[in-house]
Amino acid sequence: MSLLEKLGLTKQSIEKMLGVVAPSKKTKIKRYRRYETVPADIREAIINEHPSYNCRELAKKYGISNSTIIEIRKRKPKIE
């Protein structure tokens, strides 16, 4: 026996007290950024960062996603 049944509450009595509640809609749209849309100066800064920084730290620093940092690091040109 559940707590609600012990208190005498049913689905119908709760709906009567609260009224019918419509399910909420997801309003936030998740946008994906490809690494090409990141400005060139930020891309260069990420490439030139010390290798000890991990992707999460760089993502927080530059305000872009971890996966974008990974893509920028994978496709970086040879810097000597």
C-alpha cells in the first residue's frame, strides 16, 4: 500500500484539487556549433594553448563545447 493510498488520495482527487495540468513543452533549442564557425582567433588560441589543459577547461574558458575543442585540436595544422 502506497503512502497516497494510506492518505486516501487518488489520481482523480488530486486532479480535482489541482485541475488538469498540461505537460510542459521543451522550449530550449540545443544548437550545435561546427568548429568552422568558431572565430579564427579563438581557434588559434586553442591550438596554441599548453597541451596540459583538457578539453573541459578550454571549453569553459572559451564558451564552446568540448566536442568543438576536440575537433579543433584534431584538425590543427602543424605548428613548428
